[in-house]
Amino acid sequence: MVSCDMCGKEGEVVDAIVEGAVVQVCLSCSKHGSVIAINQPVVDKKIEQQREIEEKPEYVAVVISDFANRIKFGRERKGLKQEDLAQALAEKESVIHQLETGKLKPSFKLAKKLSVFLNIDLIETVEASSKIEKKVDFKGSAVTIGDLLKKE
């Protein structure tokens, strides 16, 4: 049997905080402090919350893969030349040419400008994968400590 830490009485005890200390006391002595909730699975609740956070998919905005055709289509639909579009967006004509040929992927900021001006969709929201697997070639001579740390 377990005895009360305050009065020494043997029997059923509960955990309680008495004057800042956690002690095991009988029910009659528990009135001198505050009883800690019995069978409260604190650890299990934290694990549940962590699982909920991990299970919620995270979404990120990315530039679509078909950006070149859409930019060209949007520009032609407005009846603009590459030079006109470049001036309207305060960009170089060579940048517009490289975008339309697919040699240059637009930055997120430029994709937003193009989307608004040409009234086209260049940005889509996709589910982010939580782990990106990176393969490290251990046979190569260019393996660094940073490569190993990134591998996790």
C-alpha cells in the first residue's frame, strides 16, 4: 500500500501540488493543495497534435511548367510585340524573348506581373512534399560535409 506523504495514512493517494511541491496525498489531505488531474495523458495529446500538424498538407505557389506558351499566347492576344510587352512591364526585350522560348523561367515576382498584365494564369498552388530525397554519390570526389547534412 501507498502512504500519504503528509499524514502517513495508508490507502488510495492522488498526486497534488502542495506549496509548490508535487506530493502523493490522501483525499483528506488533498484539500491543502490542488489535485493534479488523474490519468491525463499529456504525452499522448502532444503526440496527437504533432501528428495532426504533420498530416496537414502544406501548399506552395509555383510557376507552371507551360509558362512559355501562355506568355506568348497572352501577348499575341493583346496584339503586342515583344518590345511593347517589355516596355509595359519595365523589362528588357531579351528577357521577354527568353521567357517565350522557355530558356528563362520567370521569377515569382515577374510571373505575377505577367499574370496580371496579360490576364493569364502562370502560378499554381501545389502540395509541397515534406521530404525531398537527395541522392549523394559517395563514389565521387566532390562529396562535402554539407551534402551529408542535407541528406538527413
